[in-house]
Amino acid sequence: MVVDRTQSTAFMKKGDREKRVRSGTTTSVNMASANPLYYAAVPKPQLVTLDAKTAKESHIDTVMEIDSRFLDGIGSGCYPGYLGNDFKLFGKPALLYRKFTHDLLDQIAKNAKQAPKRASVLNGRDGAGKSAELLKAASVAASSGHIVIYAHSAVTWVNSSRPYAPQSGTNMFTQPELATELLRSVSLVSGNALARVPLGKEIALGKKKSLDATKTLTDLVNVGLQTPSLAHIVLENLLEVASTQTKVPVLLAIDEVNSLWCNTLYRDQSDNILPANRLRLINTMLPFFEGKQTLAKGWVLGASSYSDLRFMPKDLNKRLNPPAMIPLANAELSKDLVAFPPTELPFDVIPMGTISAIETWALMHFYHRTKVIASPITKAIAGKRWLAASGNPRRIFAGVTSYF
């Protein structure tokens, strides 16, 4: 096997080493002369796949693999936050099944019978695991037969990284490429669920296109995929029909949900900054998070993000006010976190605090299995790391990978 490299000191000295051949700007080296420890394959431990059947109390504090069918559906590499890099290091997409996760999935199951009147948002400090919990929730909901509309990064809707265009006759702006991608994700992760829901009424999709009442949500989504210029109106009708029907529960899950209320990096024709609600895609989602539109069955769930404060409105940041991290005195500290009064915001807040010392041990034991940590892990070592990181999962991970 031959690999390309630029710089490395991880080659054993051999008197009869094969000659290195320059190839472009890199050097091709025969792997027979490479240090096997440096180039060791990433271990891929056998893990239980997290889905509707395995989301059990007996798996709490166990690292589980995220369902590959769901990940393929949302798109290759479409992972929230830092999780993509983590998964590469682990050799597979795997996350800890926490007590918090179990309770969140229990709530999804309850809401599948009757949806709450208000949306909920996971909120906590950077690195608390909000994105990981939302990803696990969306994956399990999809395996349970929900219609899952999952956006792993709402920041990409507002940071001017994707095409947009003014909508004729209005002050709104369209993003058909993003709308099409979202429809494709829904189609791939919830295809069977979509096919179970009839439209129930004729839907007009432009001057020459309409679907009769006997068609299903699958037919509706396919129109948007085949004709990207209709993606927005298809998405709007998908949400309207899905939110009112009672055959199949719906999970609308948006990460970095604070982006829905920010000032974007886009500008209008007069070079004025565009507020997020002038983007048609965001304007479609806002009513569900502001209580103006609800689901019949299912849950509207988001996760806040503080990694880029340009997209965290100051007023929203002040009202969310994630609890400060302080050195832990005991494993039950998270119980002292105060839930935010629901009257302050148009959605309910689910506070995320710290992980426990036992959860830290489970994580670090997994890091050892995947060779992220070379030395065996004891509960005493895990406890020290837990205290040093104030129980923050991202800080724990950063602490053990700081030499990478």
C-alpha cells in the first residue's frame, strides 16, 4: 500500500529502505518502511446500534452507534458541531446513551400521541452535548416511524454560505438549494412514513402543477426534488399537512435554532442587512418555534448554540442565560439548575448541565477502546478528568485529545 505524505518523523530507519519518489508536491512512500504504530488502523469496536428497539434503560451509560441509515439520509458528513471530527477519530459515529437521552426519547414517545402546544429547546453551555442529544433524538424518531425534519446546522441558512435570491413581488428571499436538500433528507429518512399520509386535499403548486387529495406526502416531496424552483412551496405544504394529520407523529428538529431570530450575513438589493425572518426557509420554521403553529402529534425540538455569537441575538442570549460552569462539588449538582420560566420565551427550555462522573468513566473507557487514550482507564482517573473539566463533555474530550 502506498500513501502520500508531506512531513512526518514516524518512519523507522532501514538500511535497505526503498527509494522515495517525488510525486507532485507530496512524497510517495512504501508502507513497508512506515512505523506501524503511527499508521495503525483506527479500531472499530463492535457497538449496539441506537434505534427504537435498543433505546432501553439497560443501555444507559453505554456508547452506542448512530444508525447508519439515518446518517446516510441526512447526507454524508452532515454532522452538527464538532461531531464529524470526533466520529473520524472513533472510526465510527458513536455517542453515549445517557439518562438524559433516555428521558428525552421517553418524551418523544409520549408526544407521539399528542403534541405539546409549545416547542422545546435544549440549552446549555458550549460542549454540554446539545447537538449530540438532538442527533440521537432525530435518529431514534426516524427508526420509530416518525416523519423527521432534521436540520443539523441552521447557521448555514444565515451565514451567506449558500445561494439566495429575491422573491418576485415580495420583500422575501428564497434559498431553493437549501430547501431541496431538506426535502431530500426528509424523503430518505422518513420515506415509509411519508407514504402513509394522504394529502387530504388538492394542493396547487404553481400555475400548471397540482396534486389531488388522493396523493401522499411522498408524491408532494418528489415534486420538490424534481423541480427545485418549487422546493419552498412544497416544504410549506409538507409542514402544513404533516402538522395537522394524526396518522404519523412528526419530529421537527433544528440545531443552532437561535439562528432563526438573528441578523443574517445576507444583504438585500439596497445593501441592508437581512433579518432572518426575511428568508423564506426560516420564515417557514419560525411559527412552530413561536407557538403560532403546532403539531397534532409529535414534537418541535431545537438546540441552541453559543459557538458563534454573531448568530445568537443579544436579547435571546440574555433570556436563555445558560448556567455558568463552576467546579463540581458533587455528582448531583445538575439538579440545582433552575428551569427558565416558560413565560419569558415563546418556547420551553430544557436545561442541559454537566455529565456525571460515571458518564465520564463510560466515555473515557470508550476512548481507550478506540485508542484515543493509550492507558487503561480507572474510575479514579475518570473522576479527576471530570473535576478538571467541570463535567463538560467537550472539555473532557479536549483534555484527552489535546496532544493531537
